[in-house]
Amino acid sequence: MAPDFTLAEIAGMIDHSMLAPTMTMDVLEKGCALAARAQVASVCLMPYYLRRCAEQLKGTPVRPTTTIGFPHGGQASATKAAETRQAIDDGAAEVDMVINISRALSGDWDGVREDIAAVIEPAHTAGVKVKVIFETCYLDRAQKIRLCEICGELGADWVKTSTGFGTGGATLEDLELMRAHAPPAVQVKASGGIRDLDTILAMRALGVTRVGCSRTAEVLDECRRRLSQKT
């Protein structure tokens, strides 16, 4: 039986993640080169290296991406807006922002909305797409649903599970919930603990369009191996 995926389709789902604070500039440089060769969807890396990343990816379809309010989301909204403007100046095609988790847990939904809008407004004005990170491990079902609704109302491009730095990562249950409650125009990104092709395929079956992954080379090698076995 032929596989129901291609190498290009799987690569096109991957945001190659390089966010560990211990990563050296040499590692970041090699990671950007890997992403360019593999033609993944994007490279998501530490803000300070974004300008160099954009230079390295120029002429490829891979999108330079960085984080806003990372990893805890507790920055002032004005700070997140300033981070977004800096990312735009440095060549971001997409940004991944962390919600104010404290406000969400407190039920301050107006504050949560204003915080997300502070990033979406300058980003969308510049043609930059926004992924909104919930950090689902800290939230209950009702809070996740409310966030999906707010992101739909604000026109976020993706809702995203996790930073990878919380107490838990993406789960199929959370992804199914987010896909069910986010409007169709809002895509779903899984992140946190995604280490193999089978996990990505299971998430893809739920309607996930992007995954944050640091083990990109291993995943794509496994993809090639399975495709070669089926030919």
C-alpha cells in the first residue's frame, strides 16, 4: 500500500525549531543550512539570530521565524509589540507569540485579547503571519476553547499548543480540541515533544498543518526510508 504522504508534504509541515538557549552560533548556522536544503516550512529560532537567518534563507521558500514573549508570555504587551516590530525589521515572515498565561488563568480575557492584538496588528500590517502559543499544559478545557475563540475573532493565522519549555507538550487530545473550536481559517500548529514521523502523521490526520520540531533531519530521514520501501 502506497503511503499517503510525500517527502515534500512532511517537510512543508515542519518549523525547524532552534530555541534552546545553549545553541551556539555555529549550530544555528548549520540548522539554517539544513532547513534550506530540506525546504521545510520555516526556521524558528532565537530573535538575536533572525537577521542572519533571513540572509541565509534568502532565495529559498523557507520562512524566517522567531518568537515573541518567549517562553513565559509575561512581558508587557507594549514589549511584545516592540519585539514584533524588531522581528519585522530583521526579516521575519512569521512570528510565534506566547499568550499572557497569568491573565488567562486569572480569567482576564480582555487583557488576553489586548495582548494578542498587540502582536497581530503590527505583524499583519507588515504581511507577517502570527502563531499564538497557548501553553496548553497549564490550561483547562474551557480556557483552551476560549483562546481558540479569541484567536478566531482577532484573525490569528495559527493556534499553537506549546513552547516546549512548559511541563508538557502537544497532545492529540488538545490538538483535536483546538481544531474543533478554532475557526476554519485559523490553522493549528503542534509543538512540544514531537520527535518522530509517526507522531507527525497522527497530528496531520487531525488537521494540523505545522509542527515545531528540532529533530528535523531524523524525521525526514525516516520519511525517505519509508517512501523508498514502498516504491
